[in-house]
Amino acid sequence: MIIQLATLSEGIHEFNFTVPAANIFSKEKIFSTHFSDEIRFEYPIHIAVVLDKSSRQIRVRAAIATEHLTLCDRCAIEFLLPVHGNYEIIYVFNEQHIPAENEESEYVYLSEDKLQIDIAEDVRQTLLLSLPMKHLCKEECLGVCTQCGKNLNHSSCSCNKEIIDERWSKLQSLKSILSE
């Protein structure tokens, strides 16, 4: 996803991209974590870019949306997780215009002879950072029974829910004595 800068006049420009996930997530860029084997994006990625060009800088704001096929962390059912992310980068033509590090926006030096900006890596990083830590098919997902493995979203089970950990038995007896 390359934006040609040479032909842009000063002012605000809007771009909309819809690209296959393979254009951003090539095979060598598959993201792995300690908790899952790999994270794959397979559905088209929609990017809305607002670019504000001036004589000193170019401000790029992007809103990204796609879907990610994943497993629910509670019930292990496969579902489509909507993923949305935003980012802003300011490209400056003079390194002296890069402010102190306490600014919220990211600043990148861009030589004035640079004719294009490739936003693919920024989109990839934004999507990966936009994934939630816990993937839930729905917020009120009940998960599976820890004893029989039945999906509690579909039906309840008849397992004994009161599991007593022997390490707490002394405390449980003390609690029953105190409540009398």
C-alpha cells in the first residue's frame, strides 16, 4: 500500500484501500506467541487513510478494520473476531522538527526527495497490537465444564460443581464452626 507523494498538493487527501491479508501478512511475517501457535489474518483488510500534507510535514491517520478467525478462549469454538485499529504518524522533512519523546504521535524523518510512503508495515503492526489478550466469542460466554467438557453455552451439565480442595478443608471446617 504505497501512497505517491510527488503528485499530491498541500492539503487533506483521503485514500481507501481494501487489500488481501496476504499483501500485509506474508508467510515469513506470521506472528507467533507463547500462547498460540500462530496468528493468521485471512480476510480482506480495509484501511481508510487521511493524509494532511504541508510544506514541513505529512500527517497520516489510518483506521483499519478486518476479521480474524480464531478460537474462543473459554469454549474453544471457532468464531470471527472483528479487529479494529487506528494509528497516526507524522512524517517531517527536517529532523529538527521532531519534538521531544513525550509526544503522543510517532514522528518519522522523511527526506524531501522521497516520492512515496509504504504504510503496509504500520498497518500490520497496528492489527497485531489491536488483537485482544482474551478472544471471546461473546462477553457472556460460559465456557466448558471443567469435569465433563460439555459446552455450557449449549446446555448445562449435571456435574457436581462443588469441588473441595483438600488444602482448604481445615479452613472450611473452621468456617462452619464460626457460622454456628
